[in-house]
Amino acid sequence: MKTKFSSMLGIEYPVIQGGLQWLATAEFCAAVSNQGALGMINATIHEDKESLKKEIAKTRELTGKPFGVNISMLPHGDDKLIGQYMQAVIEEKVPVVETSGRSPEAWIADLKEAGIKIIHKVPAVRFALKAQQVGVDAVTLVGYECGGHPGPDNVATLPMLSRAMQELSIPVIAGGGIGCGNGLAAALSMGAQAVVMGTRFVATQECPIHKNFKDWIVRSKETDTMLIMQSLRNPMRVLRNPAAEKVAQMERAGAGLNELMPIISGKINRQKWMDGDIEGSIFTIGQIVGMITSILPVQELMQQIKLEAQTSIAGLTQGHT
């Protein structure tokens, strides 16, 4: 189960918890890190640098294991706030920062000087090549199957990963359609150094979302998700429900971002996630929901992933019967 990437970060398993906006709190991050994977806290939950620093401090109280901070840098995001997030992780010397949305080039030198490893998440190999060029330590490639933003190219994880192995020299992390040990083994066999799992970690006892959403995951199929925001060239995979269908209908009628925001706004949906409003919320979720059949404690999930991956790898090396 050891890879160069997991050894570089000092984690037991080459598994990373997804950024999970609004859900990736100190408590949840620590629960994942304590079981040997890399837990993440989400910076965008926080309104300023001091708030994020408090969350980092809380995480350190709950775990002595490595963890990371996810910073989404949207093309039209608040540069001042992003700067505050970066200053927080630098001042606190967080082991790992995961960036996405646009190039982290402006922050590479400062992060490296602080000894922080930089993972950049992208939806296409061409963006990964650029990230490698500016000096990130690893890239996460997320395919068409992933929950959240898979990018506009509609390329699945496996063909993207295959091409990445031909063109990249830094560690590659696979994301999208991975939620079990067999998926981890498959990604490792193709050359990935780790995997990122978002949807599977939502269906754990420690995830701070209403149980209604966890129960929905367990009873759902891989066809129960859909893409919205394609008209804005920022597609997002979400659960198929009346709210998502309404967004799609509005897009077909020519609605722009301002008209869609009352439905897709993260702040609005955050409360719906806590209240258990499945029908009225926009909830990012991946196609891997079809194989999730239980809500487990993180400890049990990680043990299951380990056993499945070891069994799968042993089957490959010993020959199938």
C-alpha cells in the first residue's frame, strides 16, 4: 500500500479525502487522518485568515497525523481572500495544500519555502502539464465520473490517467469513480500514486451532513446523478432531483449565472445540507454512488479499502482462478 507519494506525505494509505465544500471540517478531516489517509479541511468555509487558522489549530488538537487544506481558486474568485487562505497555511506550516480552479503559480515559491507540499487538482492532462511546469509536487486528475466539477471535456478517469502516465513525471492522483479498495488497486496498477475519494467519504458516520443525504447515497444508482451548469462551461455533477432539474431547465431557456445563483449558491445549499433537504438542494455527488451500500465509520471504511486493495493486488500477481 506504500507509494512514493504516501511516503512523501507520511501517510499510511495512498488515499485522500476530497475537499467537500462545507463538509470538510476539522473534526471530519481529523477522523480521516487518524485512520491513515490524508484528511482535508476546506478553506472556503472560512471568512478570513484567522478563522482558517483556528480550524487548522483545532485539527492539530484532534490529530497528530498529516492533513491538508483545500483552497479553491475560482477564475473570478476573491483574490484578497485567497491570499489570506494562503497566508494562513504558510504561517501554520500545514503539511499539504490542495489547489484547484486556476494555476497556483503565484504561490508556489512561498509555499515551498514554508515546506508545504502542493497538490493541484485539474480536469484535463493539458492543465496538469502546466501545473507540472510551474512546480507543483503532484497533480490530481478528476474524470467525467466525479462529483463536483469534471471539466468541459467529458473525458473519463481511465483514459485520462492512461495519457497522464505517458506525459507527466510528477506523482499523479486519480479521482472520479473511485470509492473502494478495488478502485484504489486499479488506479495504482495504472501508475497513479494515490486516489482521491469524495462521495465515498460523504457516506460515513463522521461526515457532518444530514443523514437523509447519506441514506440517499446508499439507495441510489450510478444513473442518479446529472450534469448542470454546462451552459456556463463549468459543468457540475450533482444528484438528480427537482432542484437540479430546474437548473437544467433554466439553462435550456437561456438563464445566466445571476439567475441561477439563488438555486446553486453554496451558502444557500449549505443550510439545506444540514436540514436534510434532498429535493430542494444542489448536492455534488459522483457516479460511484451506485456501488455504495452502507454508511460506515471512517475506521471501518479504511480497513475495508485496505483489505479490498490487498486482495485485488494479490489476485493480479497470483493469477485469477
